[in-house]
Amino acid sequence: MREGTLHHVGFVVASIAQMGKEFAQSLEAEWKGEIIHDPLQQARVTFMRCGRPDSPAMELLEPETEKSPLQKFLVKGGGLHHICYEVASLYEQLEYCRSVGSLIVKQPLPAAAFGGRRIAWVYTKQRLLVEYLER
């Protein structure tokens, strides 16, 4: 990852509304309570930050419906789901990922949580789910 920076860590919960405040308190994080609906991801998400406004965020994800891809993960207990890196070129990053044997599980698509900036999902050979966010 040539110019990638850690953007956030994703954590799946059953209800952001019920867990958000408590989660933020446990991390001493600032949370504004904003919950964003992303129909393309079939999820609701929110972000909180510890420390500086430019430090990596914690993202809470909640399945939108029983058919959401997150639902299977939640049924298994939820928890730590993915890490996200912000990259200069999504195309170049995905080419690199393919070259080292990673699986592109979701091609680039706009994300509501990032003002329509594109994201892609990659599963590494080491079984790590990585979201890439284009700058």
C-alpha cells in the first residue's frame, strides 16, 4: 500500500442506537450520534473517534435487515469485522491485491458514509477483511 493510511476499524453490533453511547464511553471516544444508512451495503453505520479529529475512527455497523451480508456475522456473535485503509488509487490497490492472491469480494461502489467516495472489499490469504476507501 503505497500511500495508504488507516482510516477506521469496523465492529458489528446488533443495534447502534442501543450500543453507541456505551461503546463510545468505554473507549473515551467522541460520538455525535449520527447514524448513516447505506442501502448499497445494506447497513447502518456510525463513526466515533478517540483523541484528535484526524485519528483513525471506530466504525459501528448494524445490519439493515435479516438479508444483510452483516447478519451472518452478527449471528456468530458480531464483533471485530474489518479494517479500512484510505488509498490514493483504488484501481492500483486492487491490482496489487490481486497480484498477491487476495480475493476482491466487492468491486468498487460509492459509499453513503463517505459522501459517495468509492470503496472496495478485499479478503486476504490470511483471512483478513479489508475495506479500501479511495481518497
